[in-house]
Amino acid sequence: MIFRRFLSSSTLPPSIRQLLSTHTPSDPTAPVRVNGWVRSVRRQKRVAFAHITDGSSHQGLQAVFTNVDLAKGLTNGASVSLSGTLLESPGAGQDKELVVQAVDVIGECEPLEYPIQKQTLTTEYLRDHCHLRARTSSVAAMLRLRDNTMRTLHEYFQAQDFCYTNTPILTSNDCEGAGETFHVSHPDQTASTSSNAVTTSPREFFGRPAYLTVSSQLHLEALATSLARVYTISPCFRAERSQTSRHLSEFWMLEAEWAFTHVVDDVCQFVEGMVKHALRQDSNDLSVLSRDIGEHRQRSLEKAKGGDTWMRLTYTDAISELEKAQATTRQFEFTPSWGKALRSEHERWIAEHLADGPVFVTDYPASLKPFYMRLNSDGKTVACFDLLVPHLGELVGGSLREERLGLLEEALEKQQLSKADYGWYLDIRKYGGAPHGGFGLGFERLVSWMSGIDNVRECIPMPRWAGRMLL
Amino acid sequence: MIFRRFLSSSTLPPSIRQLLSTHTPSDPTAPVRVNGWVRSVRRQKRVAFAHITDGSSHQGLQAVFTNVDLAKGLTNGASVSLSGTLLESPGAGQDKELVVQAVDVIGECEPLEYPIQKQTLTTEYLRDHCHLRARTSSVAAMLRLRDNTMRTLHEYFQAQDFCYTNTPILTSNDCEGAGETFHVSHPDQTASTSSNAVTTSPREFFGRPAYLTVSSQLHLEALATSLARVYTISPCFRAERSQTSRHLSEFWMLEAEWAFTHVVDDVCQFVEGMVKHALRQDSNDLSVLSRDIGEHRQRSLEKAKGGDTWMRLTYTDAISELEKAQATTRQFEFTPSWGKALRSEHERWIAEHLADGPVFVTDYPASLKPFYMRLNSDGKTVACFDLLVPHLGELVGGSLREERLGLLEEALEKQQLSKADYGWYLDIRKYGGAPHGGFGLGFERLVSWMSGIDNVRECIPMPRWAGRMLL
């Protein structure tokens, strides 16, 4: 019997990005090996070029074949292993290039059959080829941008000593999502179901109905009463039937809660710092993606990440501005009026015309908001905000949470929610409760806004919406 | 109308941990303010002490009341805001302490009613008080350990240029999980359901049945054929009915896939490097939690994180060792035999007696493993591994994936899976496929193993298992 033992200094060979950013060999003619996919081939009489990518950067690598025969078997999409010498490139567009000595085609790709052809493919076509669309340079750039943005957000929270936590996805709480909550069952149970068994069956896998979470907030609040500062980046689910460019049935939400915060402006300030930190990230992919969004939107994003504090105004002031605008121009389909929800057209007008940038609208009427938001001293508005941004609308929503037990119980009653269901949530206030607040940010919306990618369906690897779930 | 504008240099005041690790004021008598919860109070005649925590560290802060009247209103669990001076502590156990000048009890906590009493509470009791158990020092330490471990793992992947991605939670693929897959529906649809409508109803929200993911692997493979190196830390779901200390219905799995890897030992080497990196993390919480696990297990963990490469042996060799042991001692309930699955008792014997440490068992019979594992040249085993560790069993499972289209189609047939269902998965091989491999690690199992916390139910904030889903 042989016990095989190997060195444990685990590392993979450098990626193309690493190779290009760090390669300074003592012997510049030393051979290097590069693995990747052919993005394009250009053949001339005495020389051929191939653009090779391994997904580690937008740039990829230029491979040069002075022996054109070596490039013979190369087709777009094929996976290859190349060896050669990495030299200064005389051409424009790259600092270094690989002068190829040997080629190994690892995985062929039949040029006529390959679904990812070089010409521009429509968004709809790529959605239909969800399993291959990451091979386009724009979807690959979006995926790296997601990664880098998450990293940037983690940095921001870590610097302020937040604890990253994982709140449950399966929950017994379906109240917040109302009609938009997915129900989870186990086949054993659905097989024998009768039409009303779903909510009452003793065969529920967990002994009670289970739903997919619509928000981590309530659970985060429980943890914030121990760890003081917590956040999560978690999948959330809404059985939303509207087909907009801002909604997905499965999306990722960044949510944070922290204790010992007393005014909603402090929460706004934290959010503004966080979003600016994300906007300011060092990302070549972000630059590439936002290159084509037009000068106006580019200027708007530049302005947003600058030093100026974003505008804050109350819902009451916002309504009064909307009413003024409506009186003179009659531009809104829905008449703005105190006590009514802001419509999409109102939100965009506030962000794009009134503020000309991101804007926190604060202190909405209690009747428009969930029960857990903290009542202001006027007795009719709550200490909350929506962050509205140009071209998108709501990016973040947050508030102080009602920490006063009596007022929270009243709010439950007003919204006809059962005190028994929320017993645990009341306990958080009962035993050493503290003023606290937090917010939720739709991660795909952030990616969409900062990159100019039009639809959140293109801001997540494999999107799900009503009627559509590939793979 | 007032547009309120504030400075946007967003930061929260320092946490207790930050205060203790960085506080070097020019004026040591300058007052500081600390928010947190009272963990305990000790009253003497002329002085009182309180242990204050804000969850930012295990240590917390010692508050000293030279005016004992100030400590009057303090009870365990109450939230407080203290101001005073941070001075060198004359006592043992802490470098600095807060000499309190003013106390504000923010949230009272009735001592007799508070469910988190100072005496030791049973694990079962704390599970029943899931919403409050993070207030115990051990659960708080576990939560910080999760955070720090994730950070450590991200570091390892980032250094090797992996892209963090989010694969879908809702999937149309229920094959891998067989009977252990949860079904997802929308109330509109279940309300009108008949017993066989679940799989055929045109009213499925997504137009086809939706399941909760049991593994991100197949989706990661699609992304790895573009980005080359991808990973995710994602919730996974198994409708597992067995009540063991290693299983949850909802758990977090770290999964990675990368292209251009050719031998399973390279995957093992990567995994070993990663787990050692996690074991070697700088974490006071890890030290605190693993303090009580006994000398034997402590030595075992110390050895595991050392420089020696972990043992690798083939399934075939493992069976032969098990057979030898069985022949002499008859210690196993289940007779080991080539072609049969390793039982829990076998796995533990291999890790605890044969290897006396973590051990990779490789190259299992193809018949014991899923269809996607790469067939070895012997035609009967596959290029896979299970990482077994003492006291736990399987921590990681991985393999090379079958990249040869013909062999993959044969494997699908052999396991009676539909080629149509896996069309997209076959495409990945068809168009520029590359040899690739990957693995999955149960995150709660890692936390359990490294900390010595017995049950994975105590390694996640709000655990779910058959019959149990609080909050």
C-alpha cells in the first residue's frame, strides 16, 4: 500500500491578469504557459494574432504566431494551452504579448455551431443562452464587477467593525412579503396534499409552513441586539409578476443593522459613505462597462461620487415640490398628494430634476411604511428614508426601527398583525433593547446603476423572473 | 423648504474592540463614550464593576464605578451608554478599563424575566430561544468566527485570482438531490392545486417546477468555462430527515470550480492549502471556543495545521486496510468491501486510526458517485476525493469533472438521466470545453471541526432541520 504525500504549498499557476501585472522574469526568454479561450483570430500572410482570455481581466492576452501554421487549428471559443515567450509588444493596445512556440487545442469549438458568434448578439438571445453568455466580454466584465463591488462593500463594513452574518433563507414569516412570498414544501408532503393542506398539514417538513425570505431585516435585528453591528449579503425572493428592468424573483440584497443609532440622518450618512465607496472602487471592468452610457449619465455618476453631500429632503417637502411642479406643468400622470405613495415618475423627477443626483427622501407617512419603522414625534410620519438615484429610482431603503415596546405593539395592531407571531421580535425590545436602524440595498440595482447596464437581468449570472428560470 | 446637507465622512464611533486596540489619546483623561450590554455586575462596598460587551470581541470592557450609586440601575442584559475615562487597569485580565462618570440605561432588562440567565443554559434551551442566544458569549464567539473564517477563505481565493459569483438558489434541476429536494411554489398556484398539479401545472410561477438548490456545482461549471476560476459561498438545502450532528436542512456551502486542472491530487492540494489557511487564521474567538475540547483534539488540530502534507490514499487501498483491520478485530458493524460505500464507522477509523489526521480518500468506484465525475483509465473508478477529518468525517468532497462529451453522455445514460435535461451541461463540453475540477465544503462542518462545537446546529445563527424552524 502506498501513502502518497505531496508538497502542500498549494497554488495554481498565475492567471493571465497576474502574469501581465507581475511578470518580470530574470530571463525574459524563459518560456511561459498560458491557458484560456480564443476570443478572436486574425491571420495575415507571415503572422497570425489571437486574442486569448481566461476571464481574469477584460484585457486578455495577445498571442502572436510568427509561424502561421501554429494558428491553423484555432477557432473562436476553443480552449487552448499555449507556450511561448512573454515579450514587450511593439503594437498598440497592450504592453506585452505572447510569442507562441507551441499550441495545444484542448477543447475544440466548431465555428459554425458555436452559439456565441462574434457579431453582436441580442440581449434576448443571450438570456436564452444563459449557460454560455458569460463567454461574452460584457457579461464576464459584469461578473468581475459584482465580485469587486462585493469586496469593496465588505471592506467598508469591516472598517467599521461590522460582523458579516448569514440569516435564514427559509422562514416562517410570510407577512412582509404579503402575496409575493414563495412557499417551500417537500415532495413527500405535496404528493398527498389536498387543496387546503398547504397551510395546515401536519406533514409540513418543518412542522409549520415555510417561506423563502423576502428580507433579512427582522433576523438581523435579533443579531444586532447582541453583536451591535451586523450585515449580510443574501439571496431574497419575491414572487413579483411585474416585468420591469428593476425586478427579479431572486436577487441579492445587502442588509445591515446596527444598535445605538438615534437619528435617521446618521443612517443616511452611513449609506452615502458606503455607496460612494463602491462607486469609487478601482475597477477596469466598471470603466469598460460604463464607457457607452453617454456623457450625461457619466457626468451624473462622476458628480455622485464626489465630495458633495447628497441631498436630503423630507417626504413632506418632496410632495410640496411635486405639487408646485404639477401646478405649473401638469407633467405627472398621477397627482402627487400627501399620504399617497411616490410613483416611479415622481421618484425620477425628484432624483433627475430636483436633486440632479442621488437624494434621500425621509420621513414618509407611517401608513405607507411597514410596522417596524420608528414613529416620529409628530405621530404621523416615521424615521425612514428611500435613496433615489437618477435613471433607476429606489436603490436603498432604510429606517430607524421602533425600539419602544408599547409603540411597536400598537403598530402591529394597526396593521392587523398578530402579536403572537411576533413574540420573538417583541422580546428583542423587552430585554435590553436599544435604538437601532438599518437599511437594505438591492445589489443588482447597484450594479445596474453604476455600470449603466440597463436591466437587472443582465446584472446577475442566471436571472429568474416570472415565467423564466433556465438551468 | 429646507434641503438639509451634512458632512458625508460617514463613520460610526469606534466599537469596544477598536477602542481598546487603538485608543491612544493625547489627553488620557479625555472622556470616551461606550455603548453596549451589561454581561455581569459585581458590587463591592466602595466600588462596583460591570462587564460590558457590544459584541465586537470576546473580551468586552471592564467598567469601574468608584461611585457605586452609578451602578445601581444596572442589570444583566440591559443596554447602556457609559461615559468616562479609559485608563490603564490595575487589575488582572485587562489592559484598560473604563472609569465611569455617567451612566444612561437605554433599555432595561428585568432580571427575573430575562431568558438568558447567568447560569449555564442547556444547548436545547438556547435552541428554543434562538432569537436571544446570540447574547451568550459562546454563540457570539461562533458568529464572529464564521465572519473571520469567511474572510480568510475569501483571501485564499482572491490570492489565486478566483472570481466570487452567485449561482441561483432556485433551479429547475432536482436530479442531484433526488428525494431530498425542496419544491418552491407560489400561493396562487398551490391554492388551486390538485394532487398531481405540482409537476405539470401551467400555473407554475416560472413555467416549470422550481426547486431549492442542493449544490451550486453545475452552475459553477458553466461559469468556470468563461472565467476559468470561480467560487461561491451559498445557501444549500436538503430535505434530510436524519437527525445527526452534521446535517442541517439549510446550510452554507463553499464551492469552487476551475478549468485547466488535470489530476485530482492538484485539487486535493488546493483544498489542503485552503483548509490550513482557515485553521491558521488569527482569531481570538477560535482560541476561546477550542479551549475546552480536550488535549487530544487540540493536538490533532495543531498537527493538522502544521507543515506536513495530509495523507492521500485510494478508496481501493482504504478498503484493503479496513479489511485487514476487520479480519483481526471484527470491530466494524458493516463489513468493508470493494464497491460498497464507506460507512461512518469506516470513515472515522480511517481518519482517526489509520491517518491520525485529515486524509484524502481518492478514486472511488464510479457506481458510488454522481454521473459528472471523471472516469479513470481503469474504466471503473472516478478521479474524486473525500476529505475525512477526525471526529467529524467528511468535510470536503471533490473531483475532476468529466469533460469528454462521449463519456459524459454514457454516464448520463448509465444513471438513467435524461440527455435533454442536461443539454446545457453537455454544451459546456461541446464548445471549447476544458479539463476542470472542483469541490464543495460544508461551511458549518468546518466551523464545527475547527472550534470543537459539537453540533452544526450551533454553528449557524438560526438553524433549520426536519421539524424545526424558529423565527
